[in-house]
Amino acid sequence: MSDLQHPELPVIVIGAGPAGLAAAAQLRSRDLPFLVLEAGHVAGAAVREWSHVRLFSPWSELIDPVAAELLAGAGWTSPDPVAYPTGGAWADGYLQPLADALGDTVRLGTKVVGVAKRGRDRLVDSGREDESFTVHVETASGEERIAARAVIDASGTWTGPNPLGGDGLPALGEHAAADRIAYRIPDFAEPGTRARYAGRHVVVAGTGASAKGALIALAALADDEPSTRISWLVRRASVGAAFEGSEDDELAERGALGRRAQEAVASGPVRTLNSFRTSSVDRADDGTLTLTSMDGQVVEGVDEVIALTGFRPDLSMLSEIRLDLDPVLDAPRRLAPMIDPNVHSCGSVAPHGAKELAQPEVGFYLAGMKSYGRATSFLTLTGFEQTRSIVAEIAGDHESAARVELTLPETGVCGGSGTFDDDAVSGGCCGTSAGPELITLGLPVRTS
Ligand SMILES: Cc1cc2nc3c(=O)[nH]c(=O)nc-3n(C[C@H](O)[C@H](O)[C@H](O)COP(=O)(O)OP(=O)(O)OC[C@H]3O[C@@H](n4cnc5c(N)ncnc54)[C@H](O)[C@@H]3O)c2cc1C
């Protein structure tokens, strides 16, 4: 039996991304009332923003099994399990059909701006556990309050890219230079974007997979437009460890991405600047940018910056909810040690579920990318297992909620977000520290 009151109320799922839609499929399979609230005007709105990036996971790792059953009933044909889709193909071939199959339980254009216990701000203890949730939303036609039995926040972190500044704050002058800084991996195949970067001096900051993808794509651009210059800003003392793990990565495409980036750096027009923690961005008289690091290194004549330094969750809509988050990662405290790049081994993150994700506010869960806070090793498969377990717990099926039904691929890609320049004291699992941010991104698709 479920421990939660108000079985007549829906479970609210925030976000119609891969994790939120998987939660919805699980809720449907257990006949629990639910609503998915999606800020965007399409399912998978965040994924669609990186439509041009090819995933390093094959289709077999991108489709929730329960969602597949639901889709099969709606006449859907499963894509080739060994093929690697782009973000756009993932959204077209799976996320949108799934949202369609879920029908009017998925409300698009509905942005959640607040979650609370009904009639109680965060301070009030009295009757708190038995009270339902209130979810405050904004739509084109105004505001609305929706009562909920439980809330699964699967709103991702896409809206919260980290700044360029080496201390996590925006560098001095960063905001003023916003017209020259991109915080997402550009679509270099798009003619306007290509023209923006071709023949320019482009700075790439970050050492995660997205930065590697950008370096590979820019190196290819420089083959066509030899006047293109690329400066790669690396916060650590040496770049070598950023490529370690590629050989061991059971995610073959992610390993290949690392190797291709290494080749691009070794043979291409990439100038690497180590220990570069950006402190300021200044605009010169000729309109170009000058970037200065905290230890006084300077990069001049910069036309464009691509800052790919990870993401952080937006917790503002949860200010009235009692959360127990790790102070470093902003991830649920019980989950944090399993994913903390300061301490955990580079082996797979153990599958986990309701127990690790539970919050002091009974019935409230973080799921998907958002549950990892600032940690960057999130895999979609993990999100599917999280939502399976959370929904089982909401349904009162504690035995199923506690069961682990997933084996994740090993990854040779180490953590290290929290490590500083000294590789010898790295907390990274392969005896090295990786980059300051290790987001699991693929390579932008090149059509030309
Ligand atoms: C470029 C890129 C490539 C990746 N490649 C892989 C890969 O190959 N393999 C892999 O396993 N993982 C990969 N990942 C990591 C991860 O699996 C994906 O990011 C995945 O999309 C995360 O799913 P999610 O549902 O948690 O979050 P999201 O996909 O971000 O979905 C969150 C949804 O919530 C909505 N939302 C946000 N705020 C609100 C709000 N306030 N109210 C209502 N709705 C809201 C958003 O519009 C969005 O639709 C990649 C990530 C990126 C960024």
C-alpha cells in the first residue's frame, strides 16, 4: 500500500524529457493518475535544442522498456537498436511518439514556477506530511495551481549552463560580452553558424565530451577555412588526463569521441592553454575579446568563445520544498557519494532509485539529469531505472522500488570535476583528474 495520501490526485511530473516521459509511462502502466507539465511547446524540448548532436548511446539504451510496450500498442516501430541517433532523431523517433501516446496527460507550454505543500510554506510542520502538494504553473493563458499527490521533478539542467569564470562565478565582463559567447555546442553545419566561426579566432573552454565535440568540429572547419584559429582553455595543469579513459570506455562512441579529439588537438590548429581559469573578459578597441586567467595568462584577439563548462540545476522553483541536497553537488545527499567526481571510482555509477532520491518532503523526488545536480556522468539508462523505482515506491510496491533492475556500462571516463590542477592528488578514479566538467555529450553532426 502506498504511504502517500490523496490517491485521487495526480502525480505531477515536471518535464517531458526522456526521464519525465519514462516516469509517465511507468505511472500509466500502474494505472496511477498523473500529469506531465512541460515548459516547451514540444516533447523533449531540451533534447531538440541539441538536435544536431549525435548521441554516443545507441537506440537500445535510449528507450525505456515500459515506454516501448506502450508505444508498441500504439503501432510504433522501434528504431534499429544498434544505430546512434542524433538528438533530433531521438525526439522525432521516440520522445514525441511517446508524448502522443500519453495523450492529454502531457501538457505542453506549461512552465512550473513553484512547488509547495498545500497551504504551508517551508517553515510549517503542522500537518505537513498528510497535506497534498501544490504546483504553481505559468501558461500562455495565465497562472494555475494544480494539486498533486506526489511530484517528480525531471526538469533537467539544460537551462543552467555554468559560466566561463574559473571560480563558478561569471568572469568580469562575461555578461557584457554575451553576444560573443555560446554556452551550448553550436550547430556548425548550419550556414549562419558556420559563417560565425569560420576564419575566426575561437576559444573553447571545457574538457568534457561537448568541448571535445566542439574541438573536432572546429578542426574540421579549419581544414576548409585555414585561417580559423582555435584556443582551448583547460583549467587543469595538463591536458593529457582529459583524454584518459577513452580506450576503456564501454560506451564505444564516447571513447571514440575522446580519441578523435586527441587527434584533432595533436595534429590540428588547436593551441592549448593549461591552468587557464578565466577571471576576466575585456573588449578591445577593434571589437575582439581579451581573456585573462586568474594566474595572469592572456589570450588576445578572440572573436568567439564557446564555453562548455557543465551545467547546474535551477532549484528556485523548489524554494518552499524541504530538500536534503549535498552541499557540493546539489544532488540528493544519499546519491551524491555514488556520483561525486571528487571521490567516486570511474566504474559505473551504481543503479539507484527511490531510496537514494527520496527527500524529507515525502512524495517529492528529483529524477533524471537534475538529480545529478552538478555531477555530469548522467546516463539516460540511469534515469529510466530511477523513474521505475520512484513510481513503484509511489504505488506502494516497496519491494520493486528497492530492487535494482539495471546493469550500466562501465566507463573509463573518470570524474574529476572537483579536482584542482594537481593530478597527483586527484580524486579521479583512474589515478588522474579529468576536466573541470565532464558532460556526456556527443559530436555535432557534420553534413558538409
Ligand atoms: C548534448 C547532449 C548529449 C547527450 N548524449 C547522451 C548520450 O549519448 N547518452 C546518454 O545516456 N545521455 C546523454 N546525455 C545526457 C542525458 O541523458 C540527456 O541530457 C537527457 O536528455 C536527460 O534527460 P532528462 O529528462 O533528465 O532532462 P532533459 O532532457 O533536459 O528534459 C527536461 C525537460 O524539462 C523541461 N523543463 C525544464 N524546466 C521546466 C519547468 N520549470 N517546467 C516544466 N518543464 C520544464 C525541459 O523543457 C525539458 O523538456 C546527453 C546530454 C546532452 C546535453
